Amino acid sequence: MPDLLNNPLGTTLEESMLEGFGGFPDKLFLIDCGGGRFAANNATLPDGQTVDGLATFPDADEATTYMGLLAGLSGEIVSKKFEEARQIAIGKPRLMCLFLFVAGRIADVHWVR
């Protein structure tokens, strides 16, 4: 797994991540912030473009760790199937992808736009 982050902010994606989306489990965990809002993050592509993505996690502990890294982020950790998470991202015009966070780092990207 590439080392992409020291923390969830200011992420730079490596070239090898730009076409990946095969590492997502069928069951994901999201942080539901209420009111139809979910935790998201941004990352910088190698060309300098910034993209926003839905933050997803392989288990509830990873989501808890992520909340601990971002002061002020709180919400309910909810379980969703991959396709449900994908539809959430599609329904948010600003989001370009899903980010799979493992150990506070982006482990994979699934593009929805």
C-alpha cells in the first residue's frame, strides 16, 4: 500500500491511484454527520487539481481513528454496502470519488465522476 498521508488533510494522490478502485470491501463504514451529510475529504492529484471524495472505512475502528485525527468531526458511524456508499457520492455533485481510508491514509480511490 502506498504511503500517501501523514494525516487526512493535504493528501497528495500518487499516479498509481488514479485508476484504482478494486480494493474496496462490499461493506463500508461512513461517518454520518446528520442532515444527509457524511464525512468527506479532499486530495491533490499529481497535476495539482484538488478533488473531494466521500470518506469510507473498512471497519468502525478505522472511522473512529479518522474522527480522532480531525478535531471537531463527530457523527454516527454507519455501515453501508459499497453500492450504497457509491450512490451517496453520486448524489453529492461536489464529490468526485470515494476514498478508502486505512490507518489514516488513503488506501484506494473509486471514481464516480
